[in-house]
Amino acid sequence: PIPETAPPIPAANPTANPTANPTANPTPNPTPNPTPNPTPNPQKTLVLYIYHIYNNRVKNFIKKCIFDDDNIDFIIISNTNSKNNNNNNFLKTISRKKNVKILIRNNVGYDFGGWSDALLKNNLYENYNNYIFVNSSVVGPFLKPDFEGKWTDLYINGLKDNVKLFGSTINTTGDALNWAHVQSYIFSMDKTTLKYLIGCSIFSMTNYAKTFNSAIYDKEVLMSRKIIQNNWNIGSLMKYYENVDFTFRDKTPNDYNIIFLDDIMFPHNRNTTWNEYEVVFIKGNRFGIE
């Protein structure tokens, strides 16, 4: 008898060969060769370094921060026209590197004006996945002896989870809910973020900052505020703000039980709020480093 739980007997196949031996082992189909997974294209990174006055900080960056890498390009933006450019020999020398480009321009729009021109001319940004922006106030990188990798890794690796804008430090101006922002002496983002900020005119070849205050509030600060308005988070190398969600969707600033700080990139905060091996780059112009 057939158990009630047995599966139904399949119907006869009208096209089956009636003379076939039902007990014979069928010829197995040959196992196809597995299709190898395509090797993913490596992520390309563009480092945009901008300066106006050629000084020791610029020399330090060129000497210590530029390196050969097939997947990392550097563009040095000289915010001075060629007539007033007294470092042409330096530019000629460094431009011989295969992964270094030079852009000489008038000082229009401050840092964001130079970065915008470099990115948007001929849509250069389309050739890259990630971007690191640096200005000439910085001194570094200060890397721990056991660090393995390139300094750029620290800024690209910070772009994870919901963090779409990442830098060395964050300034909340004492009001994290409304004013928290990544300080723009060095910061990173991916292409999705960059395209969004182009749409917000943070990066633009027509909407240049015309005053220093505008460069701060309409570019540096507003950049982070636009990120947060889009429900993305900002992040930094500061352990002090580790795991803080600056969108404050689920927790208020008071829920974190910390004091949200003003600009901490000053000598009196060194070795109290931060140290150079934590933030990797410091604003050398505030430490008397020319």
C-alpha cells in the first residue's frame, strides 16, 4: 500500500523511450568549468592638494606625502597665476611623476574654488572613486611606528557605514545639532558624496566663495550640514567623537554625555583632547610651522 504521506506518482512521459532500461544509470551531464569571478577593478583615489604660498609646509607635503601608486593620483593646485609663480622649477620636477598633475590658476574662490576647478574641468572626477582634499596649512603625516599602509588609507577607510564625509577633526562650535562640521584642512569622500555636493554647489566653477567668511560658512561648514541633511553621517580620526551619529536621529546630543567642543586644533589642546598620532595631520600654521 502507498503511505498517505508519499508523494504522488508522476504521470508517464509520453516522449520517453519505452525500450530504455529503467535501471540503467543515466549518463551524467558533464560538469561545466566554473566561470571565474571577474577581478574587481581597483578603487582609484585622487588627492587634491592646494596651496597659495610656496613654503616649508608645501615642501614637507611634497616630500613626505606624495608616493608612487598605480591607483592613487595627486593633483597639486597652485592658487597663483604663472606670472607670480616663483616655484616653476619645483612644479616641473614634481610633475615628472606619472601620477602627479599640476594646475596653476588665479586665487579665485579660495580652497574650494581650486578644488572645484581641478575636479570639474573635463569632468576629471569621473575617473576616480574616492577623493582626499588637503590644503597647505597641514603638517604631517604623523604615523605610529607600527602603522602599515599609506596615510591615504586612514582617510578612505573612514568612509564606512553611513559616514560619507571624513576628516582629521570635527568642530561642533559648541552646538553639535546645528553646527558640527568636518574641518576642511583635510577630508575625504566617495564619488556618490561628491556628486551630491556638486548638486548642492559646494563644488562649483560658477558659485565661488568671494570672501573668507563665505569660504568658511558657505563651503566648509555648509558641506557637512548638507551631508547631515541628507541623513548621512560625518566622521573623523578623533577618538573623542567615535560612534557619534551627528544626524542625531536616534539620540540627542545630551544623550552622549560628552561636551561637544569648539575648534580644538590649537596648541593648548595638544596631548589633552588629541595628539598628532591620532589625527595624523595638524594645522601647522597654528603651531608656528611655516
